Amino acid sequence: MALQRVIAPTAIDATEEHAGWALRPTRMGEYVGQRETLERLAIAVQAARGRGEALDHVLLHGPPGLGKTTLAHVIAAEMGTKVHVTSGPALTRGTDLVAALTRLEAGDVLFIDEIHRTPAAVEEFVYPAMEDYRVDVTLDAGLNARTVQIKCKPFTLIGATTRAGLLSAPLRSRFGLIHHLRFYDVAELAQIVHRSAGLLSLELDAEAIHAIATRSRGTPRIANRLLRRVRDFAAVRSQGRAMADTVDQALALEGVDALGLDELDRSYLRTIGTTYKGGPVGLEALAASMNEDPGTLEDMVEPFLLKLGFIARHRRGRELTEHGAAHVGVHPPAHATQDTEGGDLFDL
């Protein structure tokens, strides 16, 4: 069974993803955060609409839960067109892409999530579609092989990825607008929580809003998920009103502490601090001690702990910092190594 964490940046299931749509902004004026990206996109959208052309192709990359899918729908709304959604893994054959492209009207948006997982064979169909709005389909084989060109209407491809480095160079070069979505600060998350609370008809005071924002790990999806947990708790225990102490009680029940760490995060820190005396320890050994998958620790646990400065990643492994040790009440390592690995972890 897949690990389900209330502070996971990815959607837990389709039901939660559907519930989240009611809280998502639909226009640029409602979108909070990513100010520089929004400004550049607003200029591009206004210019494209003024010329009566399709918007240039857009690549959005960054950690999960920051609003790449939402932004694709916002762009389509601002352009006055429809958005058609698919994903890289769903495009298993070239004909899958052809079917998606032939449904598009002029100016429509084709949104491909996890575009870095698009098969190489399908990418060959993407290139002419992006450049010349046509798809080259090969019929038959051998001496009878022939190529048929299928025209498609001018469209905008918006690709979203958490691993921009895995995109092939030819595909990346065909995007005219490439934007990185950053983590949100607490003030921006507080605006999101305030707006979402109004849509959910939940009464929150300023302290409660701040308490949720500080636990949201810089991610709007987590902020909205925590807000829904607080709403349920408040409905049962606090007559529908959530004060700061209500938030503390609700999220303590979920195992989320004041910094947004859950039991898996704290277990990770404690294991390094107790079993391995503060480190350094290799990822495989650490995962074996915790009975967890190494990929889970590397992708879902370590990024936020590194961002907080609770761990350091060295060539010899992971090591607790003084702040990380203090948070879980263990002794920090007696010394710190200096060969810290290059900081490319967040270039996802």
C-alpha cells in the first residue's frame, strides 16, 4: 500500500484531488504567490490575445503541490479557451497523442502532467505538433511504408514536471516559456488559508490561520489539506469555530507538529541521532533501519528537512545538525564533516 501522509505534497487519492478543485483559483487575480511568474505569464497572455494567436508553449517545473495544474487551468481561462488534461504515462503510443491533438480547437490548451515520463516514441510525435501544428503518422511497414501528415489547429502545450532535468533537450528547447515554481512563504500561505476558509465557511482567527500556514511546508496543497482536517475537528469539537488551540489539537491528532513535521520525519531524525549517533549514515542503511523505501525517504522526507537545516547531506551520508538534534531531543554528532554535497536537491 502506498504511504499516505497528511503532509505529503502529492494528492492522496482522486477523491481528495476532486475536493481540492473547489478551493483552487480560476483567474490570475485570485492566484496567490509566484508573483514574478504570474507577471511574465500575464504579459504573454495579453500579447497573444491581442494578436489573436495561441499562447507560446509553457513548461512549469517545481516540487509537487505548488500549483502547476491550477496555473494551467488559469492560463486557459485567461485565454478564453478550454484545457484538455492528460499525463506523460498515459501517452503510451503515438496514436494516444494524435487522438488528444485532433480534439483541440484553435487556441486550446493541452496540459501534460508528468511530461518527463512521456515515452521517447511519443516525443517524436510531439516535436512537429509543437512547431508546425502537424503530426506525422507512419502507415504500414517496410517497402509499403508511407507517412501521412495530420494537421491540428494552433494550440498551447503546457507541460508540468517535478523533474525538469529528466526532460530531453529537444523537448525542452521547444518550450517558449519556462518557469520554475518556488515554495511559498508563510505570509502567502496565510492568504491561501484565509481564502480557502471563506470558501469552506469556516471561521478562523488570525492566529489559527498563521498556525496552519506555518505547518504547511511551503505548499498550498498541504495547507488546504490541513485546513480540511481542522474544519472536521472544529465541526465535532468546537461548534464549527477554529481558534489557534483548536488548530493545535486537530493537527496534533494527525501527528503534525508546530513546524509541519510528522512521525515519519521525526523517526528519520531519531534514527540518525540514536542508532547512528548523529551520522553520517548512508541512505540505504538508514532506510533498512526504518523499514522504509529509500526513494520515499529521499523524495518525501529529506527535501523539507534539508530546507529546515535539520540534516546535512554529505558524500559519506546523512548527518544531523544541532537544530535537528534539538528538535527530537537527541545529542548532535560530536563533529561535522565539511564535504557537503552540492546543493542540487531542489532542482527537481
